[in-house]
Amino acid sequence: MATISTADFKNGMGLKIDGKYYSIVEFQHVKPGKGGAFVRYKIRDLRSGRVIDQTCNAGTKFENVQLITKEMQYLYNDGTDYVFMDNETYDQIQITPDFIGDNEQWLKENDTCQLLYADTELLGVNPPMFIEVEITETDPGFKGDTVQGGTKPATIETGATIQVPMYLNQGERVQVDTRTGKFVKRI
């Protein structure tokens, strides 16, 4: 493993601290009038997504980790695992549900997802930022329901429940932002 010092910090760089993987969100070198220089930095835990504020002395050494994002196509769920295919080599891999977590509700067969690796270890799976899905179940809309009206719950083909405008009906296709779980537009 390569080690780096705080002088080598860059936003988005991967670090391994106490066996956990992090990416640098932002950092700042501080040189006070008295005492030694230090570095104030924020890191994101790549497993939980939590952002942590830290400080250390300037020149502290860290273990550097190569972060790789690989695009793979989601094929299907075989009942226990999720099966993804590498679009270049056509190799298939199986991923357990704990790597996918809450993103499971946004996975749609044949969509291209981003798999995040630290060195060779898989850390997580991110669905596409926007997905196009069909509304499979919702209360019917009524004439006169307008865009300015309220929203109602709707179940989409991936099984997730989202809030949609009152005028949408079962069978219509919509775009959903997977980061927020919100309706974007009718397609």
C-alpha cells in the first residue's frame, strides 16, 4: 500500500484509516501564528456515507487507496443475490443485498449502475441518477386535478413507493431521481 502525507491531499482521494475506506470531501491547511501547522479535513465513510470532520498535524502519513468506479449492467435478482454484468468483458458477478442497501428500490433490469471499488474490494452499488419507470399502482386521478394540486402515493415497477402529482394514473411512465426518491416528470 502506498502512503501519502497531508501535503498530497486532493478532493475525492481515497484513504484507508483503521481498516475503513474513506474519500476526502474537502481539506484545509491551517498555519496558526503559534504552534505547528495542522490540517482540517472532512472524509466520507464509503460504506455508510457518513461525513466526519477530522484534524491532524501537517505531514501526517495516511494509507492511500485507489478508488475505481466501474459501470455494470444490472441483469436480475436470482432470489438471493443481484447479478451484474461487465459491459466490456461480459463477466457476470453476484452481489449480496447488503452491498446494495436502500438502493435496491431503484434497481431496474438492464439499467447501467456504478459499482464503487477501493483497490479490489467492492464497497457499494449506485443506481443511475434518473430512472424511467411505470406506475404499477396508485389511486385514479380525477378530472380537474391540476399540477398545483397535492400529491398521492404511487408504487412503481421496482416496488418503491413515491409521491406523484394527482393527475397521474396507473400504467403511466415517469422519471424518478434516485438520489432523493422524488418524481421528476411524466414521460
